Amino acid sequence: MTLELAILLVGIALLGGVCITTIGPGGIFVTIALHQLLAPGPGTVAGTASVTFIATGLIGTVAYLRSGELRGPGPTRSAVILSLTSVAGALAGSGLNTFLDSGSFGAILGLFVLATGLLILWRERRGPRRPVTVAPNSGPTADLVAGPALDLTSRRGDVWMAVVGLAVGLPAGLLGVGGPVLAVPLLVMLGVPMLLAVGLAQVQSVLISLFASLGYAVQGVIDWSLALLVGIPLVVGTALGWWIAHRIRPARLKVGLAVVLVLLGLHLLLSGPPGG
């Protein structure tokens, strides 16, 4: 690997880390960069990326506990359900990855990235937003959402957390994209305030990434030196992103990110396998 390429990967990881704790999707940039710039194989891409997301998930969880979004019975209950239901999907996804070649991995990744970008754009263009609080005594979670709030202490809230956990776990384990990239827009769409959604996704990301990484470690495909190279700036960016998230309203950032994801998704779909 050249010095220029290493610097580029570090820069992408730093930016991705900032996005993880400000608007959710961010780690996916690392996955795309590893696939497009290095092309080490689907297992190495997904496994190496998953390892780095364990650290970012831990940092993000601690940060959002500190700022209060994850305190209270509602967020705690939702975080447990969301995380545990993600584990089965993450393990299944890491197993299915062994059946992919570089071309099919890139195509599925492209579809996932494109769908995520379109989901964010669709959510941002929904009806008028109003301030809500997810549930009584659930911490300082007031934010702007479109539509009614989801009560995280209700049976309905539990069901939706389980559905989101299962829906996020499989692609996260299969592609090594982490949890927040899909969990945050889905949670916000359901009526969870933005900062709480990001916080819940950080907790979920720890278990998703941990079990996916175990699956890839058993396969022996993780590049540990590469994980360290991108993991350090990713963690630094995650801490910086939490600080930024509490000082700005990220609506414009989300729209800009969504457009970038749509373009990256189309690029992955149209470009074919790296080096092909």
C-alpha cells in the first residue's frame, strides 16, 4: 500500500467516524473504500470493517450515555431488544458472505447504499416535523421528527425494535456496514428522535460488529493491520461527531449524505468489480 493510499483511507475513516455519531451512516464509507481501493475480497472487506465498528460503537454508546439520550427505562429496554435481535442476523450474514465473489459483493453493497440514500431522502421529505419526547422519564430525548412519536415503553415499541434489529443485523453482517447506516433512518422514520436513534444504533452496533467479527475471525479473513489503520481515525471521528451532533441540527448534513450515498450506490452498481 502506498503512502498516498494510506492517507486517503485515514481521511475517509475520520470523516466516516464523524458521520457515525452525527447522523448515523458513516462507517459504510470505510467499507466502500476498502472494497473499491484495495479489493481484498468480500470476507476481508466485511470482516475488517466490522472489527473497527466494535470500537466506534463502544465510544458512541459511552458518549450518548454521558449526554443522557440513552438513560431511562425506555431507551435501555429498546437498546437491549434492538441489539439482541441483531445478533442472529449478523451471524447469518457473516456466513452468507462466504458465497459472494467480488462482483456480487459490490452489486449487493451498491444496492444497499443506494436504498439507504433513498430512504434518508424519503424520510427528510415527509410531512411537517414537530418536537416530541419518546416516552416519559426517558431522558432528554426531545427532537424534531416527522409524524407521531414511538413510545419505547410500550409493547408496540418492543415489536418495532425487534423488527428493526432483525432487518439491520443481516445486511450489517453480510456487508460489514455496521448498524447505524440503516438503523438510524429506520428508527427516525418510526418516530424516534434523531439523537436517541443515533445513540440506540451505537449500542446495537457493538453487538452486531462483535458477532460478525467473530464469524469472520473464524474464517481467518480479517486484516488486523488494516483494521488498525482505519480504526484509529474512525474512533477519533466518532468522538468528534458526538461533540458536533450536540451543537448543530444535522438536517442539511443528512440530505447531503443521502445524495452522496445515492451516487456511490449507482457507481458501485455500474462500475462492476474493482479491477474488472
